[in-house]
Amino acid sequence: MRRHKSTSSSNMKKYIKSPEQKESNKYTENNPKENEIYNLNDDDFKTAIIKILTELRENSDRQLNEFRSYVTKEFDTIKKNQTEILEMKNTIEEIKKNLDALNSRADNMEERISNLEDGNIELLQAEEEREARLKRNEETLRELSDTIRRCNVRIIGIPEGEEKEKGAENLFKEIMAENFPNLVREMDLQVTEANRSPNFINARRPTPRHIVVKLAKVNDKEKILRTARLKKLTYKGTPIRLSADFSAETLQARREWNDIFKNLKDKNLQPRILYPAKISFKYYGEIKTFPDKQKLREFIATKPPLQEILRKTLIPEKSKKGKGLQNQEQRR
């Protein structure tokens, strides 16, 4: 009995002191009376052992339950994370699909924009071609109109009604005899037709209508106009003028040379307005002819003396527009 007690006590000491039973050690340390277990009889010893084993089992069950609860929570967390990861993966896939769809739409939009740009370019080209054709047609029409008027002479300043008794043709011959007697004797003057222009009377117009005389020869018209530039003309003592007959467009184009003509004339460059609306002048002994202002601008670009003469009258169109906009802003 003592041997059993000694062996049991030895095993108990080992068990109590073993690392696996820390809770029991703590419990024993906190309860000093348990150290007296060695002095118990067999029944009390068995009871104490059963109690200790029961407590160990309860502690083990409690720790196992805690561990199981911990593992369950961790598993739930992992499962939840996996669900979130799966949702994120699905979201990423959906975003990727949306991006692919957006890229596809962007490509389609770029293609449509490119097609629209190509269409706009074609429309612009067609519009430019149409404007060019229209400009050519207008130029052709103007040239045709000027060609028809090439032999015409305009008489300006004859009072209305003077031609009713003797007719416009005889009135012209009377003017020629009064102002150019020598020229009339030298040339065989032939008048094709003569009439007032326009055909109707405008009550709001303060000046009399012009008389347009159509001659048979262009040379006769040129001689008459050259001679008319050298003297003052009259009809029954009333001042009159003779001029070439041009279309409204050509007449406006000729008028646009007026300021430039005056500046060149002031510098003795011998300017002339040529048919139908060209300007010519003498520069360093050579006759220079220009059909429009742009050609003249290009010529004077390397001629500082001419630039100084024409700097106020030959302002580029862009500069004029810019100044016009500045003036509008200042007025505002």
C-alpha cells in the first residue's frame, strides 16, 4: 500500500510539474493545501486525483472549445475574405469588360470622327471648287460684259431731255464738233447706237442719266478719250465728261486704284489705269503692270522706296480687318 502510494505520489509530482499541465501547476501553486495530498489516505487520495483529473479534463475541454471557436472564426474570416476576393475578382472582370466596351466605343467614335473629318474635307474642297467656279464664271461674265462695252463712250452731265429733239446719236456728234473739231475731220466717226442708261428714270437720282454711245471702232474710242483727258469739255457751256463704259464690277475695281494712283502720280511715276482694271507705272525706267493689289504687294515687298510711298494706301487686308476690330473694341 505504501509502495502504491509512493509510486502514485511520484507520478503525480511528474504530472503536476510537467509543462503540459501549466494550468494545474498554477492551480496547485495558488492552493498550497494541495501540497498536503501526499499525506492523504487512499480514498482521499483517489478522490483528490479524480478531482484533479476532472479539472484537467474541464480545462482541456475549455481550451479545446476556445481553440475550436478560434479556428471557426478564422475559417469564417478566411471564407469571408475569399468571398470578398471573389467579389473583387468579379468586379475587376466587370470593369475590364466595361473598359473593353469603352475602348470599342472610343474606336468607333474615332472612326466616325475620322469619317466626318474626311467628309468635311470633301465638303470644303467641293465648296472651294464651287467658289472657284463661281469666281471664274463671274470673271468670265465681267470680261464678256466689258468686251461688249469695249467700243462704248459714256457722256456724263447732259441734262435730261436734250436728246429728244435731235436724238442721242446727233447729240454726240454735236458734242464732238464743239470740243474736237480737228479730230472729227481726221477720223471717219461711225456711231452704231446711242441711248440713255439706264432706260428708266429714277426719281430719287439727283443727276441726269448717262448717255452711252457705241462706236464702230475701238481705236476711235481710245482717240476720243485720250484727247478728252487733255481739255475741259462742255455742251452749250455746261461742263460735261467723257469716260469709258465698264461693268459695275470693273468700275469698282478701277476705283480701288484711286489712292494708289494719286500717290504714284505725286512721285512722278507716271501711273496709268489700263483696261479693264490694271495699274501701270514707270519704275527705274521700266513699265510695271499689276492686275490687282496682291501682285503689287508682292512686288514692293523687296522695294523699300515703294513701300514708303504706298505704306498708307496699300495696307494688307488682314491688317485692315485687325484695325477695324480694334476700332470696334475701342467704341465699345
